[in-house]
Amino acid sequence: MVTRSTFTPVADGDALDALWERSGAEPVVLFKHDPFCSISLVAYQEVANLGRDVAVVDVARAKALAKDVAKRTGVRHESPQVIVLRDGAAAWDASHWDITANAIADALADGPATP
């Protein structure tokens, strides 16, 4: 049986603060998702196949929050986008068709860094 990811919505800046704090103890997967975008829906399925907890920012409904993620990480906003946080910083990111469960798993296992 395949374990599917658990998606936890990120609702506000306090929730982002909690993710940044948690990233000091373990890597955090943050997925910026637009439920109205077909590419984002494909990325959603890839992230679902990762089989772990994933924090999700709905960029269609929380534009300011998505911009806050870009500001905090220094990673230019794109959607869909996955950012792996470690120790309060972006350790890896991918967007659009580069989002795959395998690529994220590699990044979580200290795989290749963002070019």
C-alpha cells in the first residue's frame, strides 16, 4: 500500500513562523499550489506521492502569504512551487514540471541543491 502525503493548509503568518521554527529540527516541505491551474494539479499529484507531511499555501486565495514565503526564503515566487526548508532557510526549490516526488525525496535526503 502506498502512503499518500498529508497536506496541511498554511493559513497565516503565524503558521509560517511555526514552519520556520520546525525546519530547525527537521526538513519542511512547503508547496505553493493554485487549485485552479492545471500544471499545479499535476504537481499536486506528484507531491501527494511523496508520502509525508506537506505544508500548503493556496496561492489563489492567499496571495499575500505566497509573497511572504518569497520574501522569507529569497526564492522568486512561482506557482506551483515546492520549497524544502532547513534551519529556517530554503535548501531546495522547484517549480512547474520540475516538481516530482523523486526530486523532492532526493532533496530531503540531502540530494542535489538548487542550481
